[in-house]
Amino acid sequence: MDIKHIKNLVALMVENDLSRIELEEGDTHILLKRGQTPVVNNVPQMVAAPPPTATPAATPVAPAETTPAEPAGVVIRSPMVGTFYTAPDPESPPYVNVGDVVDPDTVVCLVEAMKVFNEIKAEVSGRITKLLVNNAEAVEFDQPLFAIEPA
């Protein structure tokens, strides 16, 4: 393995914000890591308790919901980490819009990962009820992209 290959791996890590790459070729084993592990000092701190005060009876407050509710119907999820695109290029219309009827082979969007544009198909028949991601937004693996009302 030559230094040029290692430099290309480092560039790949930086470009895709990777923190680790491990590669084996024959007898050669390479492990590249980026960043540093943060050091946490667990030092207890003394905090004075506030003085007790008399307050009128408070009405109970419902806890705030921390995770968004799953949309109704079938959800099309991202099969990979990447960038979500609604159209094949900026000048083209979106593959689908809310209200469009799709079948399992209908391309609904693109997810770009490592300079490769992957067509994402509906894989179900129905009507698009909700677009859950904005164009050119980063998406995570298994992140909901569309909600579909099955036909």
C-alpha cells in the first residue's frame, strides 16, 4: 500500500465526515481514526438548594413530546445516510408531489451517498400524503422520507 492510497483514504474520511476507516489487504492492516475522544472529568460540584417558597397549587403540566409521532399509513424510509433530492437535477420537476399516486416501481426521490445518486422507489401502491424531508437535506439511515396512504 502506498502513501497516495492512504492520502486518498484520509481525504475520503474528511469529505464524508467519517471518524474511522479500517482496511485489510493481504498482510497489510490499516486503521485510520479522526478526532479525539473527549475527556470528561467527573468532578462533583456543590449547588445550593433554593430556599423553599410557598406557592399556590400548580396545575399539572403534561410532559413535552420529545419524538415526533409516526405519520399515518406506510412510511418510505431512507435506506442509507446521504443527501435527499426530490428531483434528478435542479431544473427538473420533482419525482412526486403530495397527492400523487405511486406504484411499487415509482421513483420517489434520490439519496446521494459518496457521489453516487441512488433512486429510491415507493415499493408500495398508494397516494403520497406527506413529504417528511426538505430537498437537499441530509438524511440518516431509516429516516422517514414520505408518508403514503396505501391503495
